[in-house]
Amino acid sequence: MDREERLRVAVQKSGRLTDHSLDLMSRCGLKYSRGKDQLLCYGENMPLDVLLVRDDDIPDLVREDVCDLGIVGGNVVHEKRLGFMARGVEPLFEVLQPLDFGRCRLSIAVPDQFRYEGPASIDGLRIATTYPHTVADWLERTGIKAEVVTLSGAVEIAPRLGRADVICDLVSTGSTLQANHLREVEVVLQSQAMLIRTPVPLPQAKEDWLRRILLRIDGVQLVTESKYIMLHAPRAALPEIRRLLPGSEYPTIVPLEGTTEKVAVHAVCRENVFWETLESLKAAGASALLVLPVEKMLP
């Protein structure tokens, strides 16, 4: 099968999205081979290959139809889109859907001793960032005039080096900021992984596989926090049992052999099932409670 018949997906080669992206492809059923230090994962059981590249390059590769799909952070998508628009270039890639991983935020952070009383506090200062277009857009929307200092990395040490007064950088846990005596004061952009696609129409065979992949991705995301609950309950307690089942709309009710007063209840719960939930169900009359993980689901 030649290149024209195989889907190609661009994925970050190293970073916070890499393992999650490859795991998503595996959970969608892809089995691939990858030699040491090779940047192409060849799909053995599906006409789909994964290209491992720099995250900043993914929107360009998809826009130029080198890759049909890309998995990239929303922060990169937003920055690239603004960059294209600033150059008068149409940002020709389509965001298909957000993915359930890679959540972070692009935030303004100031030195610990900095007195911050709102965005006006940084008026006239220097902001170091690797996201100049996003920061410039935020400054314009908030009516703040500040100098954007573009750095390629190590943004968090810019204030200590005298390169900038404050920074705007990605934050997930905040530990990097704390280690560099910085504190987060303003969220500029919320981000998570995104699936994007080429603007070029695909051949029918590719389009069919794309639909199948999207359906599988939906199924994978549905089961991320889902649990399958089985229990026995008195018929009289069913209204309360249904109310207590987290994220479940229509549980399955099955008669139990040898009794008309009790039934078996099976339900897929699309929320976390905590010990407190099980204790509440038991207090409502449930017994023989069993919670199982859900491996696959098609919506």
C-alpha cells in the first residue's frame, strides 16, 4: 500500500504529549514497528503511520498536507494560527476535536517579591515568552502596553538574568515556577491536546479510515474515567439507587433467579466511583457491589 493510501499522523517526538499520543493510537488498535532513533512508526495492522516531529512543526506539516492528521497542544495551535494571520497567511488546518490529555495553561508569572494587583501591574514591563503572538493578542485585548521578549527556551530564568521583568509560560503543576521563585498570577490561555487535520480533501479510502479512527478515539475517551458497576438491590430501592449512580442515565435491570424482591443492576458510570459512592449505595440497600474498569466502548 503506497503513501497515497495510508493516513499519516504527526505526533510530538519528545515531550509531555508524546507518550499519551502514542498510547492513544495503541488504544485505537494500532500496532506499529519503530526502529531505534527512527522518526516514523509504521502501522502493521492499519494503513496508518505516525511521524514523530517537533511539536511546533505539526501545524505546518498538516497545513501543507505532508501529514493528514496531527496531535498537538492547543497552545501551539493558537500561537501558529495567530502567527499565520499576522503574516497574512490563511491558517489552513482544521481542529477536529480536543483530546482528553495534555491539559495545561499559558500563564503570566511574576517574581515572588513582585507586587501584583492585576494586569495593569505589568504595564510598561518586559514579558519573556515562547508564545509572542498569543501574549501580544492578550495584551491588546486587556489594553496593556508591554514589551514582548521572545525566547526559544528557559523562559523561567529570564527575570534572574535581567532579560525580562515577568514571564508568560506553560504551567501544569507549578513546580517549575516555584523552583525559580516565581508565582502564577494570570491565565492567558487554557490548553489541552488537539486533533487537527489537513484542509486537503482525502481519497475515499483514507476518509473511511479517518472516520473509523475518530470513532475509536471517541470510544477511548469515553472509557478514560468510566467504570462498570454491578450490584444487587431491592426493587423498592431502585429510584434511590439510580439517583446515586454517578454519570449513569439508563442502568440495566436484570431479574434475579429465585426472588421477585431483588434485581441485579448493571451500569456504566462516566464519572469517578469513590468509596463514598459505594457506601451510599450500600446504605440505600445495595449489596454484592462490584466495580470494573471499562477497556473499550463505541458511542
